Amino acid sequence: MSNRPVIAALLLLTSLQSLAAEVSGFRVWADPAKTRAVLDLDRKTVYKLFTLKNPHRVVIDLQGSTIDIPLDLDADHAGVITGVRYGQPDTNTLRVVFDLSEATEISSFLLEPTAQYGHRLVVDLFSKSQSKKASLVKHVTDIQIPDRDVVIAIDAGHGGEDPGAIGKKRTREKDVVLRIARELKWAIDKQPGMRGVLTRDGDYYIPLRGRYEKARKERADLFVSIHADAFRKSSVRGSSVFVLSAKGASSEFARLLADSENSSDLVGGVTLSDKDDMLASVLLDLSQSATREASNKVAADILNSLKSTGKTHKNHVGHANFMVLKSPDVPSVLVETAFISNPSEEKRLTEKEFQQRMAAAISRGIGNYFYASPPPGTWIANNRNAARHIVARGDTLGGIATRYRVSLTSLRRVNNIDGDVIHVGRELIIPTG
Ligand SMILES: [Zn+2]
């Protein structure tokens, strides 16, 4: 008996195995509108996806694929996915099953490799209850109230699939900028007549255009995007403030930076080429000049405030072609808080003390701008010249309220006081009316 057929069969088996895609990673991100599951693959593959009811499941059959990692689910970020498992219905199919908490709309697609990732299969699950919640929130913000707060949209750069820049100690930009963004919201909410809104409050990705569209939906008076810089020379350090350049990037340095920040949408799975024409025409629109003027002024105020806090990279506001700043009607600035590529700044970026100091400096710069030029109809416009009272020994909050004929509630609200404790020497704002 000849050995030949056995050898041929073995060869066939080996070549099939070498063609098989291997699932090498699995991640889930949940944002307010959807849950995104990502399977890393070592090569392109063919897949089929279908859903089952009672209970709700998504089934993904990957042709000729294998897996040798556990599919662990991080319950904190799992969104509508309650469980994940896999099996082999036949020798040529890898079947991955997601258990779902509810019925969802599904979209799935394959992504080509980028700098950080190889081939990926992305499955987006749109929850029906999640989208209802989102539209309810939008409805509430549509109602205009008199004496409204100045609204600052705070954008933590990157997130989810897109880690941003990574330091030598593996500090990820997306993590530290989210912490600074949260501190910034806290610092802004503390200023009377101002309110911060986060574009993302978790580890998930929002397309660049989606970020400033959120700011427009919230009727934000300012969009501020928070980042941490990276440069090939590790000695480079300091914070910088950028606004959109009218004629593209103004220097080689700014262009390099714009490239690395803009490329994040490709990492997140959205291409921008179809939007460029629209944005170009928006840029030519003269109505944008007011927005640009406001952007320049607020950027200068933030930079001045940063200068008094620590080292700045340059002495002036930078101009760069950041996609995220291209909102036609919301003044927009981008703050590079520090260089994550500089070892000592990387360390500082992870420290709460630095995150708070950075947030306080940015918040102070924003406050200086809006108290100097408040938009009409805002509480600041109507109250910035309000009387002030320096707390003296023996003063009580109730006594001050009576003296100025204002309610205790509004006195507390304006000054962000929870109880009755006031310290001698503190300046209180006395609300008008
Ligand atoms: Zn960045």
C-alpha cells in the first residue's frame, strides 16, 4: 500500500490550517447609543451573522477560523452583551455567540489593518432602549431657559479602539485625558453661570465629527478638546493650545500633529474622505469668522492661564488643521496638556494633582473669557457686575441673604454652597433680582 494518499491529505490539512484566520483578541465597548464588539483576526476572513430570539442572541460563523484565547467579557463595558461563548458546529466553522439582554439593531463590518491593529471584525449592537434614552436627553436640552448657563462641551480625545498616543511606561492618552476632562467639568460646574458637558464619559470611541456635533446639539458656547501630545524627541515638553488654522497647518510641527490626531477616525473605523468637501466649503464661509475670532480669544485666555500654572510649549496659540475643531458655529479649541512622550510629563499626566491643576488652569482661562465677553441671555451676562460681599467675622449666610434681599437658595446656588458654612474672607457673589 502506498503512503501517497496519506501524505497528500496531511499536506492539504496543513495548508488549510495555514489559511485559517485566527481570532487573537476580543474587546467590547459600550457608549450611550450602542455596544461595539471587536474580534481581532490575523487575516481577512469570510463570516455570516444572524440573530436568534428567546433568548436574544447574535451568532457569528467565521469560515475556516480558529481561536485559542478565552473570550472574557468585561461586565462593566459589556452594554447589551450578557455572555459570550464559542464552538465548532462543523470542522470548517468557528461559531461565536453573544447573549443579549434585549433585541438590537445590528451592523457589522470588517476593518483593514491600521497602525495599532490588524484585521478586525466589528459588530455594533444598537439597543432600542438606549436610543430612546438618548432622544429624551436631547429633548430636555432643547428647552431654553432664561438666564441660561454658559455651556462648555468638554471632549476627552480618543477612546475605545483608539488609545491615542502611548508613553514609554504604556500610559495611554485616552485614559489620562478622560480624567482631566472629568476634573475640568467639575471645575467648570463650580463657576457660577457655567456648566460642563462631556462628549464621552467612558472608554469608547466617538467619531471626530460626532464630537462637535454633540457640542452643537447641546448648544455649547465653547468646545474644548483635551489631548496629550507626543513627539519623536522625548525632551520636548509643555502644554499647548490650538485653534483651527484658516489655511491648513501653519508649521511642519503642527502638520505632523494634525496628521496624528486626524488619523484616529481611521482607527475608529470611519473614513472621512466623503466629508472633506463639505468641511472645505464650511471653512470658506465668512460666517465662520465670528466663531474663529472667539476661538482665538478664548485660546489666548487659556494659554495665559496655563502659563501662570506651569511650562507651556510655545509662547503663542498654535494653528492646526484638526478635524475636531471644524465646527462652523461653536468656537473650538484644542489643549495639548503635556507631552506623553516626555518621561517626566508622562508620569505627571497620571497624577491626580497634575490632572486637577491642569483642569483648574483651563477652567480659569475659560471663565476669564466668558466673564469678559458673555453671550447675551446668559446668567453671566446678567450677573457679572453683580454686587460682591466679602465674608466678615460674625456673618451668616442667612444674614447676608436678608441684607441684600435675595433668597438663601439663590445665594447658595450662585456661590456653589451646599450647607451653611462660609469662611471669613471669602468673596460671595450677590445675585441680582
Ligand atoms: Zn490626541
